[in-house]
Amino acid sequence: MIKTVAVNHSGEVVHSVDLENYTADSYRMIWVDIYPEKDAEGKILKEIFQFHPLAIEDCFHFLQRPKLDYYDGYHFFVLHSINKATMEPEEVDVFLSDNYIVTLHLHQSAEADLIYEKIKQIQNSQLLTPNYVFYEVLDKLVDFYFPCITEMEETLNALESGEYGMKQIMKQVFETRSGLLKIKRTVYPMRDLLYRLLNSERLNIPISERTYFMNVYDHLLKLSELINANMDFTAEIRENYLSVNSYRSNNVMMTLTVITTIFMPLTFIAGVYGMNFENMPELKWEFGYFYVLGGMGFLSLMMFIWFKRKGWFDKDQI
């Protein structure tokens, strides 16, 4: 699918362009958005616009890191959108020149559709420049990052309500952290790309238009801060979970230690009188069994009272 918007030399906005008869001086400005069948659109990039083979290869072969390459007469950008369902990046390629902009994406792009509908409504052809369309592409891509991060932030905040068990909380934390890492691998390179764009002397972007690109850069900085804040939040939840588990383990070990300590002398007494020696005078006592049980009970009670005074059974200890 190919969408086109152009401005002819008379200043009229044209929404349908015959690319087969297109030449470099046909229009004052043209935007071509391509959602490709590989062979057909590869032919358009190569034969009509005569882009460099390496740039065309980057468009079709594999997912590139966001970047900027300089070519004679135009610049090649690799941008990333985010698939909200999977949080995986999807590539959007841009060829930018003084009188045209070509965008290409291998997946359906809601951002490109919104931009196209917006630009179709513009009547003032003076606003339609390649830089303006490029800014709109960047702005929409970055704007679509926010709902993904906001949704994750709301999920993390919901975990504080106390309605979830610890296992559910940890499962959600690790899933959210994984999503944040995926977005981070998109936002940070895009932020670096915008920084390079703003500080490049080879891009023909007027000072008055740089303000708009600076706005996109500011949004990426904010996104970076949100990602870091939520990453720190997930780390805190994970550390709290480990601390709670450690605290519970310590309490269990303390309880078992108390029980074991109480039964140690009882086990010793039972072991002594469980031996099969014949010359054990206590075995002949008429009430020896009851004396031993009473002594064991008394010893257990004394140890319990002693541990109690030591505070081993206090709620802040167990």
C-alpha cells in the first residue's frame, strides 16, 4: 500500500501522485508512505528515488538499531515504533531530502495512518515541508511510547493495593520489568538519535524548526526518566520480597530451634533410659516411669519460661 501527499509548484496540495511518471522536479514537496510488498516497493526505492542499495537493504533485511546515515542529497533514518501487544520494536525507515520524504514500514503503522489523515486536512501548503512531515512522524512514534509505559506504571501501582498474593506480585513484577527492558532498548537509542539530529550540522533544519524536534527530545528524556523510575520500583519490590522471605525463614528457623532445644534434654533422658543395661537401679523403681515423665515435663516448662523471659516468643521476634 502506498500513500502520497504532494505540493505542486502552484502551491496546491495533491493527494494522489502518479509515481511512475514522477521526477525530482515534478513537485515542490512530496511525501510517500510505503507499506510494502517487498519486490514492488523495493523497485520504487531503487528505480524512482534511486536510493543507495545499502539503505534499501537495511529497510528489508532485519531490524536495525535507530540510526542516522548521510547520503548524497538525502539522509536515511531508522526509527522504531512499539508493538503494544508484544512490546517489541518495529522498524520505520525514513528517507529525508529538501523536497521529499519517503517513509517505509514492514508492519501496519497506526502512527503513519494518523499522520496521513492529519496532513490531508491541511490547506496551507506552506506548512507542508519534508521537515514538518518528519517531525510529525517522530512526534507520533514517541507519543505512542507513553501509553505502554503508563500502563506498566499503573500495573505496578495496583500491586500496592494488597489485593494480590506474593506469588502473583512477583510474577507481575518480572513481566513488567521485562516489558520495561524491551521499551528501554527502543527509547534510549531514539533519544541518542534525536540528540545527534539536533547537534548535526549536516542536516538542513532551520533554527525555527529545531524547537519542535527539541520538544520530541524532551519527551524522550521524560520517557527515559519514567523507565528508570519504574525499573527502580520493580527492583524495590523484588528486594522487599526477598527481605520478607528472609524474615519469614528466620522466624521459622527460630521456632524450630526453640522446639529442638526443648526436646534435646528430653531426647537425652529418653536415650539414657532406653539403653538395655541390666544394672540400672532406676529401672527397678516402682514409680520411676512417672518420675522421669514428671522431670521431663518440669524441665520443658522451665526451658519454656526461660525462653519466654528472653523474649524468643515475642511477636516482634517471631
